[in-house]
Amino acid sequence: MRPKIFLLILFFVASILLFIDLPVPIKAFNLNLDPSRININLGPIHLKRESSYKLGLDLQGGARLIYQVDMKGVPLTEQNTAFESARTVIERRVNFFGVTEPSIQALKVGPDYRIIIELPGTTNIDQALNLIGRTAQLSFWEEGKDRIATEEAQLYPFGLTQVFENKPEKTKLTGKDLKTARVVFGSKDGTPQVQLNFTSSGTKLFADITKRNVGKPVAIVLDDIAISAPIVQQAILNGDAVISGSFTQDQAKALQIQLNAGALPAPLKLIGQATVGPSLGIESLKKSLLGGFLGFISLIVFMVALYKKEGVLAGVALSVYTIVVLFIFKFIPVTLTLAGIAGFILSIGMAVDANILIFERMREELRNNKPRNLAIKLGFSRAWPSIRDSNISSLITTFILFYFGSGPIRGFAIALAIGIIVSMFSAITVTRNLLKYFEGENI
Amino acid sequence: MNIVKNKKWFFLLSAIVIIPGVISLILFGLKFSIDFTGGSKLEFQISNFKSQTSNKNISEVLDSEKIKVHKIEKVSGDTFKVQTNPIEQDKKNEIVSELDKLGKITEKSFETVGPTIGRETQENAVKAVIVASIAITAYIAFAFRKVSNPVSSWKYGVCAIAALLHDLLIVVGIFSILGRFLNIEVDSLFITALLTVMGFSVHDTIVVFDRIRENLRKNFNLKFEEVVNNSLLETLNRSLNTSLTVVMVLFALLLFGGESIRWFVVALLIGIISGTYSSIFNASQLLVAWYEWDKKRKNN
């Protein structure tokens, strides 16, 4: 590609990316451009995307809770099921809590089962702890005799008053009496169903309930929310019940997971927590950004002082680098933590290394009385092995950091790795095309 | 200029910096933060508070709550950081309401690391450093596999790792001394800094070795130590300029960046300065020393 065309495209793309990079909308004249909402319709190209920087808890404030799922009471073969159920139950509770963009991560670390919850923006976590940390409670409800008064409706678990006309009554049957639930397929039509297996005490209780309620619904409640209300077709005496209905496979699976949360109750133990107040986060963010900005400016001044014209080109390359990296951060999106921002700023410093290697090599070739265009050519080709080998060694360490690290360390590793990869492009391709443009193409 | 011939002096200078750190490491070890040991950290701001009696009053409150305190630290004017054994949310709320009697408390952050997670972080840190060293040695041996004359390729790897150990020892040693005298702790960010320094240190050494590799091919009538010296001189500008750029951005972060990453940046700074030194004055000289020692042995 001719350098002029390359640079035109680069300029065009970089301007768009720079616009997307902006953290706030531009308001000028009667224009109102908001980079967080992109909606492009160009003939066949439709691009619609909402994007904004994803800030880690240390920057925007919030809470992180790390729970260990206690599997002592759960048989080995059922542990994965119990884990999945515990996770689902927590997810439901967290959603109920109404935090924007919570993150829930289930991790198996050696023999331990962990659930990591992040609640951005929440700093008063007393309520969250009470709500999330409880062991799941499964209960079965039947219809009572008395009529229900309107003001009483909210005393009952959510959704029950829609199922029953009379007052709901809690039965003695609970999650403890349920052995497991699994998805099976109906023998006649092959539709997904959920099969319940009760323990011996559960079988008796369930038999009594179904005897009393033939033709009527029995509601199953998890954590104060009704999850299913099948209608009893006949009395079930052997402890093997099937909930059938027009389930899709996913719906049946979801119900099975919720039922198992009650059947295989695994207590949650809080083994780590962190809360960061919002003011502390913003302070740190501002300071690091200021530090980064000043670092960036002083780098450009340094490069211009050192390499004159080439230094200016390196400065352009460095700007392209910054624009591209910020775009990647926003687009993927990479969760930005304080350590991640430090990694990014460090990578700005390292990004010019490739330029320094090339320019030093060029000077050396010039000192050996090579003509200028040849010196530039040799500068690039001879510096390349060093650039490649040294960046690969840095990349190796970032991969290892990512693999062994957690939270903030991963943020740092990702930022640094993205930086290193982009810097190889910016320092080599961008600088080379700029030089070609200004020095003639014969280099 | 000959920076290979005077290698003894450069080794000596390294030793002078490393030895006190190593002694401190043996005598005092490192101060590990709650990231590794498990514990709780509470940071809060007190308004309307008399500064003279500060730490003592806080420690009285914590004592009355029967909590084992590791450290009370004044972060700035009216902001304090308290580290204790692991405590739970309810206990923390109790403490905060007690502290509230001293002045109005604004909680800034609270963190608890259970002992399980602490142990795990420790293990992962050790694993990461070991795996990184192995991966880097393997990579250098691979990258230099075609160079075998007059020094075989795996020796480049060993020398690069020696330079890397030099940098790690300097950083860890200095932090041991800082821990003893300024109570500076080593946390998981410190491990991150160490691994980054490893990457950078090798990065720097590779650039020099690369030039040696290139010059060996061009000048077969020169002595090995001359080739090494020329290579070092040729790459000197680049080494210094690159580390200057990195040091510059790190300084900007140190001066203007926040409190919470200050010591992380310090660890990076020390490591990167040391990495530059070791790649100019140690790694290649070690290669020459090894070569001379081999030659002497063969002649005898």
C-alpha cells in the first residue's frame, strides 16, 4: 500500500477511534455526538453498539464478596450440581438486590468451590450480606381454607397469591426431603420434564399433600419466590413425581437447578470481602490519569529533543498507539483497575522502545556512511529481531501473570499485553509509513 | 571505552547493593500484607479529630473490642488505615460505631482476606515466579539456538537469568529493608511488579545479546571480549534511552499517581533501574567471564 493512502486511512480510522475513546459526549454548535451510543447505518453496514469504559471496583467503588460453598453435606457425585444451583440462587438474589451490572463468577479452585460476587456502586453491604449469604430454602405450599384479605397478600412469598385464591399454607415438606431433581424426557412425546425424587420421610409427606390436593396446584417456593406451581394429577405415593408442562429444555433445566438448590443445600461461607468507597476510587482514578498524561507529554518532549524530526514521528506513532489501546479497552471491554491503568501507562513508556531501537540503529548506519534511505531501511530490518525477541519475553511474563493472578493482577497483565502487541504495530508500521511519506518511498 | 575489562568493579558494585538486602532478608524477612497472611484492612476518615492523640485513641477502641491489631497507619491528615486479624462485617460495624465517638467517621474502604485465600495467593505467587523463570530461560535458549560459537546458546540463557536474579534480589532486598525500617509491606501488587521487572530485565538483556549474536557473525577475527564490548557500546544509547522513557512515566505516576499504587511504582522503578544496570554491566560480562574461565580450564 502506498504510504499516502495508508496514512489517509490511518488518519480517518484514528479520528473515529479517538471519538469513540472520549469518555463524555461532545456538545458543540447544534451537534450532539455521544460516543457511548454508536449507531451507524452505511448502506449494508449496520453497527450499533453501546460502549463505555468498564471500571473496576477500586475505581468506581463497590463491594466484592468471596464465598466458599461448603460441600460437607453434599455427596461427591452431586457437588457439581449443588455448585451450579448455589450459583443460580445467588444470581437470583443479586438481581433481586437491584445493582447495575453485578458480576457473579463461579470458580473451582482445587477441591474448593467459590463464588465471587462484585456489586459495583454498592458500599453499604450489610443488607447484601444478609440477603446473599443465606442458605437456600425450598418449601412447598398448598391452598388453605380461609379467604385472603388484600392487605395480607404481601405477607406471603412472591407469586403465591396468583396461584391460590385462598390463603396459602406452608406444608411440612421442605428442601431437606427432596433428594434430587433432574430433567427427563417424557416417554410418550419426548418433551422435557422435571423429575423429583423424595427421601423416605419426604415420600410420606408428599403422598399426604398430593392426596389432599388432587386437581389443585401445589406451589414450590425458593427463597420467598414461587418458582413452580404444578397441578396435582393424582396422589403420588412412591416419592417419584414428575412436573410436566410445555417446557422448553432450557426452562426445564432452570427449574431443575432451582429445585436442587433446595435439595442440596450447601451453606455459604464468606472467606473474603472488600468494599471501596466511591470517593476513594475517583480520587485514585484522577491522580493516575494525571500521572499518565504528564508521563505521556514528557515522553514526547523527550523523544523530540533526542531524535528531532524522527522524534515527532514517534510522537505521532505514540498518539496512534494510545488511541488504539484506549479503543480496545472500551470495545472488549477490559475492566480497568488502578493496577491496569498503571500497566497501560508503563506500556506507553515501553512502546517507544521499538522506536528508539530503530532510530538508534539508523544513526549507527548513518555514522557508517550509508546513504540516508539505506540507513533507514537497515534501521528497520536490523532492529526487528531485537524488537521481536524482547517483546516476546515480556509477553510471556504477562501470560503467566494472567494465569496465576487474580483480580487486579489480571487487569495489569491484560493492559500490559494489549499495550505490547499494539506497540509493535504502531512503532513499526506507523513510523515506517510516516518516514516513507516524508523521505520518499525508496526506503 | 572498555566496559568488559573492568567487569570486576561492576560485579563488586552489584554486590554492594545486593548484600545488605540479602542480609536483611535473612535476618528480618519480608513484611507480608494481608493479601498473603489473611486479615482485615479498614481505611476511614475522621473529621473533628485532634491529631496528637490519634493513633493511641484508635488503638484503645480496637483493644476494647478485643481485636488483634497488626498496624495503625496515618495515611494523610485525617485518614487512617488499620490492619487487624480477619474480622467480620458485624464486628467491623461495631468498631466503626465505637470509633464514631471520637469524631465523625467516613468509611473509605474495608477489606477482609480469609486465611484460605491468603495461603492461595502465596502459593500462586511462588508458582508464577518459578514458571516465569523457566519459560524465559527456555525462550532465550530457543531464540539463541543458532549461536554456539564460541559460547554455546544455553549459556546466554543462564547469564540472562543470572541478571534477572540480580534484579529480583535487589528489589526484594530493598523491600526487606524498607519493611524493617519503614514498615512497608509486600502485597500481591508487589509480586506483579517483580514479574514485570523480570520481563523488562530479560527484554533489555536480549537486546544486548542480539547485538552480540549479530556481531559475532560479522567479525570472526575479533576476540570474543572485544565483540562483546563493541556490542555493549553500540546498544548503550538505546538501553539508556529506553530505560529513561520508562523511568520518566513511572516518576510521573509516583509523583502524581495515587497513594494505593505508590509502593508498586517504587518496586517497578527500582527493578527497572537495576534491570538496565544488569543488562549493561553484568549479563554480558558474566558471559565473558564464563568464556575465559572455560578457556583457562582447557589450556591447563
